[in-house]
Amino acid sequence: MRRIPARLLAALLAVGAAGPALPGFAAAEPVGANGVVVDESFDTPTLPQGWNPVGGSWRVYDGRLTTTEPSALSRITFGPRLRDFRAEATVSFESVNNASRWAGIVLDIDPSGSVPWSQAIMRSRSTASNGIEFAVRTANNTWNVTDTASAPHDAGTGRDIRMSVEVHGSNATWTFDGEPVLTTNRLPRTDTGVLGIVADGARISVDDVRVTELPPLPITRPDGALPLTIAHRGYSAVAPENTLAAVEAGIRAGAEYVEIDAHTTADGVPVVMHDSTVDRTTDGSGAVSTLTADYVTGLDAGSWFSPAYAGQRVPTLGQVLDLVRNTGSTLLLEVKGPRTRARTEAIVSEVLRRGMAEQVLMQSFDVRVLRDARELAPRIQLGLLRGALDADPVATARELGVVTYNPSADALLARPEVVKRLNDAGIAVMPYTVDDAARWSRLAELGVDGIITNRAGEHSGWRRAEQAEPAAAPTIEIIAPGDGARLRRYERVVPAVSTRDADEVTVTLDGEPIEPGAAVDARELPAGVHKLSAVATGPGGTVETSTSFEVVVDVTGIRVLVAESDIAPNDIATILRHLDAGRWRLAEHAVRAAAFTPEQRALLLADLRVLRGT
């Protein structure tokens, strides 16, 4: 299967090389022409209607929205609440307190400007490793920087930067002057959040703000995109299955979906448990359907896995929903069967009560559960679980109104052609439960859209490694001394080497290493041609280059060597008189008689032999 390079895939998906295609849902009607809901060029001298300063001081000046001083966390909110959109603005730093100060677009913020909020920002020194960011101001009024990157050039001051952020649910792509630079799948969203502009320690000006509502992305992945990570029963390889610890670990591992199982207690409370009894994973016993919620949720569900998890309780579905809500993960909720309509309704009600219909995909082996759920909550998307494939999976999926068809991996590998048929019908395929990289690769080649795995962190890491662009081969060039340069005895030169994409650079002179920044002193080198070599090593390999230069001999150079030496003044005067008169052999005798170091004497005698042509 041809893999799409990560940067290109980010641009195509607008969710990034490792970001998910969101579960689809009914697109909202565009608020404006062609989906444009905000189109503001600040042509009037007052703040536009609906633009609400909530931090710092804002005004319109000379056709641009500006902050009047570089205060901390200046914010202004605007626009409607949107789930899928593109927000664009031309932003310029007019002045900054220092090069690490920043500004950008707030992607989800309460209209009052209160915490929490999510933002996409740039620093004035945007080529820094954290020059571009996705970050969250948390409900505790602290920062959580989820993703960072560097821009192709610095924003600087007085320079217009066209920034654009495309958002689909919890996924976003940051574009800097037309070039995608960063993606995230960890963008917290709220039910009421609007948009905003933010600046910290910077006075900025903003122009040409445009917000366009977009249709949701399809649930199926494009050709070449690796399957999403689905944490089976949470990140169950590192934490006890179906506990809050496992769910949180799956979210932290970057899983686009966290899968759990739901049963209902005798008193009608949905709880998270895979088996129909509590015996295997708790210190209790009995069938869930015959036990009360107080009993089930009081059981220890962690000690069986490790003493470190002693005290982890069986969570209610509501507790898991609260944990997943407004994270970058979708809950893949398996409703265990057989069910009654009343029990399915209890589970659906927990989802709807929290406004999470768009962040839950409900699946089941029991088709009655799916039919009831579709009637009770058409907005919740559905998936069909299968141990063996249907004769016509597409027809079955369409009849049940599901958006995903999730069979066992073994059954799917026996009929691999089914994947394309389902995908062509707009139905995603998410096989279970696969924990080895060899089968991840095989399923990826078939084009599956997600893989349900106990090893969520390892699968996310495998995807990053598979989609990483090949490291660029390093480059290296010796700037000085130039090839063919001629150095006289009284000259020095510091080798200058230019490299790119290199982690390590070594420089040698005639095969011997020299320290970076050390000068090459012609006073210390034999006359003749010398070779300077440089080797650069980086993730993309090793390259080498070399130049040659010549140390040339003349009377002036020898005079410098003699005059700077520590021999007796009378000896210096004698040697210089012989040199001025061209008496090379007498100069040699005088050099031999003087108290030069052995190295100095050998160098001077060699130069004198060059002068007399022998």
C-alpha cells in the first residue's frame, strides 16, 4: 500500500498524519454564503458587533483590530459555536516584550472569556522548536501545551502572517503562510465555546478574519492513511480493563477511540464491565444484572491486575463519559447483550444527558440494541460487531444503519476484499483485537480504518514511526578557507562549516581532528598543500566534503616567524640582515645557531630551502 507522506497527508486531511477522521454526523446548515459565518476586515472605526473584549484593551485603528498594549492574555471573543470550521486571520506583531511572546486564534472559549479554552498560537520567534503551538488554558487556570512545531520563517515584528486553522471536532491543522506546520487530535471542545483572538506580552494587529463552516469529515480513512488507534477496554495492557485508570491511560496515549463495555445493574444503572458477572475482574461475585449499583461500584476492580491499582472501583458509564468528555478521544461504547429496550434507553440517556451524542459511537453484537438505539437517539452513530462476517456485510450494515462494521481480525483476514467494499459504501472497518505489529501492517495494507488493540500506546507509536517522513540527508559545505586558498606565514583562518539536518559535525586537518572554532595558523604548518575535511552525521545519513589550501613561503613570512620568536635579539637581527640581503645559506647557519625550539628550527630551515630552490 502506498503511504502518503505525513506533511501531504496533513494538508489533505486537515487533521494531521496521526490525527483521526472524526466520526461523521449531520452537517449543520451553513450560516452564510458558501459556509462563511464571519468575514471581517475592520473597515469601520468601532469594534464590530458581536466582538467582545474579555481581556486587555482592544480597538480598531487604521483598518485593523489592535491591542493597545502588550498585556498578559489579551482576549476578544466573537462568532458562533461551530464544530467543523476553518478560521483564518492576518496577524502581525507590532511589538513584543520578548521573542517568546505569542498571539493567535482561540478555537473554543466561553463567550465570557473564562477558562477553559483551546488555542492555536505562534511566537514572534516562530522558528523556535515551540514557535507554533496548540495549547489549552485549563479549568485550573494552568497551561497544557499539547503539540508544538517550528514555522518556516520567523513572524518577527511588523510582518503580516496569514494563519489558518482547520478544525474538525477535537482535531485541527495549523497552517502558517500557506504551509501546514502542525496537527493535533487533542483539542478539547465544549458545547458553548465560540472563537477568539488572543495575545500575551505582545501588541498585535489583526485583519481579514474569516471563519468558514465545514462539512464533517467522513468516518472512513483516505487511501494511504494508517488505521486509527482504538484502546480496547481502555489501555488495558497497562491498567486494569474498563476502569477509569485504563480509560485515562488510553486518552493520554493518544487513542482516537477508547472502547469500553456497558452492562446495566438490577436497579437500572449502566456500569462498565466486560463480563456478564463481576467474578473475573473484581473481589465480588454474581451477575451484574442481579446486583445493585451500590454493590457493583463498591467492588475493587484493580487488585487482580496489580497491587498498584488496588482501590480502582467499577465505574459507572456516567463516570467514564465525564472523563472522556471534551478530550480528543471518542468513546466506542459496546452495549453488551442480550438487552431490553429499557436498558438500552438507560445507556442512551446517559450519553444524551451530557450532550455527548457526537463524541460516542455505540456498538453491539446484538442487532436489537442497534435498532433500539437508532430509534431512541438518531444522532448517536452506531457500529456492528461481528465474530464472523455476514454473507453481504454492506447490505447488513446499510439495513442496520451503522457507520462502522467491526469484525474479528481473523474473520476479516480470511475475506480481505470486504474492506474495500465496505469503504466504498462509506462504512468504516475496525477489526478487533490485534496486538502485534505484523498484523497491524497487514490490516493497514487492506485499508482498515481503525484497529482495536490492548496496546494503544504501542499502536500509536507504530503509526508515528510508519508515517514519519524519511529524514533528510544532511548537507555540509566548507565556507573558509575556500578551495585553493593561499595562506602566508603571518595569516590565520578559522574554518567555517555550514551544515543542515546534522546532529554531529567533525572537522579534520590533514587527517587530524581540530576543535570547532579553532584557528588554522599558517605559522605552525609546513609549506605546501593541506587538506581540510568535514563530516556531517544526522538521522538521514553521513556526508563528507573537503577543500585544499596552500601555505606559501616568502621572505616576509620567514621574517614574521623570526621576529615573533623568543631567541636573543642579536640573533634575530643577524637572521633578518641575511634575509634582506638574500643570503639564504648564511641565514640557515644563523638559524641553526640560534635557540629556536626544534619545531621552529625545522620549519624555518624548510622554508629557507624553498627560497633557495633546493
